[in-house]
Amino acid sequence: MSQAEKIVIADAPLRWQDVVAVARQGAQLELSAQVWARIENAQAIVQRIVASGERAYGVNTGLGALCNVSLQDEQLAQLSRNTLLSHACGVGAPLADEQTRAIICAAIVNYSHGKSGVHRRVVEALLALLNRGITPQVPSQGSVGYLTHMAHISIALLGVGQVSYRGQVVSAEQALAAEGLAPVQLGAKDGLCLVNGTPCMTGLACLALADATRLLQWADVIGAMSFEAQRGQIAAFDAEIIALKPHPGMQQVGSNLRALLEGSEVIAASKGIRTQDALSIRSIPQVHGAARDQLAHATRQVETELNSVTDNPMLLGTPDNFRVMSQANPHGQSVALAADLLAIAMAEVGSIAERRLDRLINPHVSGLPAFLVSNPGVNSGMMIVQYVAASLCAENRQLAQPAVLDNYVTSGLQEDHLSLGTNAALKLSRALENCTQILAIEYLLAAQAFEFLKQQRFGAGTDAAWKLLRQKVPAYDQDRWLAPDIASAAALLKAPALLQEVLPGVQ
């Protein structure tokens, strides 16, 4: 991981790009002096509560349905430790390191507001996990919105559990020792601070925003290639026509498509060959544009949550004049709805791509050799990759079912309405991966279609995209093992800044 970049949490709101820089690029995370002062002020309030004996949920009481059980003295530190151990009960395959790092980053942003009461040493220990490359192994399943994932992260601070460290999975105890770090001593409220709030769904959603942003740009490029390969009627993308339906996303897609197809002899020669194209071809601005608008909405929701205080209880004021407020900010309804909506939008982007790519291989409508191979019959050509895309679309339809509508009762009726926001963010991640593969398949097929049309000049952008793929994947002359070609195309779609380097005009 590159460690050149540094993200400093101060008073300005963080953006999803900051979380992604920490999670994926290994940017170092730091807190400013004023942030540390806020954290220490809230911890001083905790100490005042403990000294006074005033009952405050999660500071000197049990948790959830046990909120009326009062605790004192050494029980408070024991409660924090027990909270982490008892809540670390997730199941399933572990999260990817970048997912866990995104969650830790979002948790630290939450503490930076100084309304949590967590000890400074706990935040320093979480920063050490990020900045020294110690990533807890976190089971992916078992969250109704919060709790289990953060508990599995937090037990690593105690030297419990497994972590990813220097390319290997080792015990947390071993990794801490290798870095000269001691297990953290927890105090009152630390355990509760570590497990509640919405950093899990929010951190995961930040990664999803990065992937969706990149994929929606690629979808315009690849959709333009399919449009050109099928000799689409460019009048449908006319700026005056597009402006009559002024959704912002649609305007951007229309602009992208016109720029990508600029100078295309294929499009110019095809003018008037049909009255209108199939909807999957002519409605790219409307469908891709709607997805972009949902992404913009999801971005606002996620970034607002990222910069929110999501603890319960909150500690307001100063040690001499404070309030302890029990409320429901750990409820992640906003992120859950945003993630569900974005999953629907991305499933639709994959769905229209599958319809476009099917038309490329179908000789009844393509005007091209059957299944895009010169000698069909002895060669099956690109026939079966369309089956793969259809399968992925079917799975995305299942993943687009809203998680937020599910509800279960937990903690003895105390927590009886749940967002399921972490499930929503995780299934969004899977939908985005499926959409990546569908678009990679369309990219392969559109590029192959270009092989039969290259006597004429392609559009400025579509030609560049075709040549980019050909650097990795040769033309398909006869049947060969196709899975590596899909993987190569998908790798291009996942490269963080590649599209801007090749086609800087695509927004």
C-alpha cells in the first residue's frame, strides 16, 4: 500500500473519497489537535459520571434489555471487555481487508466529534491498526446494522482473534507484539462506543460509491460502443432533445455519448437505416442517467451519515455542565435505504447492458456474423458469455430486493426496529461486482463487433476504448478459453484512474 497520502480529520466534513483513500490506497489517517481535545472532553464527562454514580446508559449500566442493571468500579472495565467478546459472534467468510479498513476509518470519524466518551488510547489503537497495516479478520455475516463487525475489529485491540498482517493471517497478539503495541486497557463506556453506531454500513457504502461512480462512467463508454456496433441512430442523443428532459444524470450521459461517438464514420453512414432503434440502444441516456441521479442521492445520504454522530448515548457539554442523551442515532435507516436504492439502480445498469450485448451476438438483429465469429458452426463464438451475463442479471435481481424492509426483534423487545443497513451495503457490493462482470462481457462483445466494422473510422472515444482492450485481449478469430478474456476486461474496469487517463472527457 502506498502511504504517501495523509488524511487529517479536523473540522471539515470528510468525503467518501477520503475513506476510500485510507481503505484502498493505504493513506495514513491522523486526527487534529482540536479533535483530540473533543475526544478527551467527552471522556472527562464519563469519568465525572463514574465518580458521581449517576445512572447513565452504557456508562454504568448493562446494555440493551439489561439497561436497568447498575454497575460500578471494576465492573465498568469488565463490562467493556465483555461487551466486545460477547458481541464478536459473527459468522461466514471474512470481509476483504479494504472493507474492514473502511469500517475502522468510519468509526474513527464518528469518535472525532467528541460525543462518544471513548478513551483516547482506544482511538489511538484503532489508528495504529490502520496506519500499521494490521487488519482484523471480520466475519461478514451477523449484523442487523451494527455490533458484530465492530466487535470483531475491537477484540484485536485486546490481542484476541486473527488479523491480516504483512500478507499473512496471524494472531492479533502476534501482530501487536511485532509492532511494539500493547493490548488496550478498556474503561467505562469503551466497549459500547466500539460496537454501536453506523460505521460498518457507512464504511462499506463509501467503497460502493467509489465502485458505482467508476462503473457508471464505464457503462457510458461501453454502451456507446454497442450503440455504434449496431449502427444506432444518433438523433436520439441530440443535445436539444436530451435537454427537454432535464434530469441532471441524463444530461451528463447525453454529453458523454455525443463526445464518445464524435467523428464516427460508422454512425454517419448508418443515418436513416432504421426509423428508431430498440429501447436498450436508444434509451442509454434515460437509464444510465437515472442511475447517476440515484448515485448522487446515495452519496448525499452516505456522506451525511459519515459526518454524523451515531453513538448512543451521546455526551454533550463539559464535565462541569453535561447532558447524557439516550436516542436512536445508531439506527442506520438513511444508509440502508440509500444502499438498497443504489443496488436497484446498478441492477438496472447491468440489465440494460445484458440486452445490448445480446443484440450484438444475435444475427437476427445485429447485422453481424452469428455470435461474432467469422466461421460460426465449428466455432460457437461469443454465444455462452451471454448466458453468463443473463445469470448475473438474475442474481442482481435477487440482490436488488430491499434489505431495509426486513425487520426482526432483538434484545428482548428493546431493539425492535432494525435497518439491516450492513446487509444492504454488503449485497450492494455483490451487485456491483456482478455489474462489473456484465459490463466486461459487453466490452468484449462490442470490441469484437468492431473487428467486422473497422473499414470505417470509429468515434473518438469508442476507438480509444477499443484499442485499450486490444492491449490486453486479442481479437477472437476462433474459439478459445474465454474466461481469462472476461477477467482481463473486468480488470480494466476496476483500475481506479484508467478511464480518466484514456478518456479524460468522460465524467
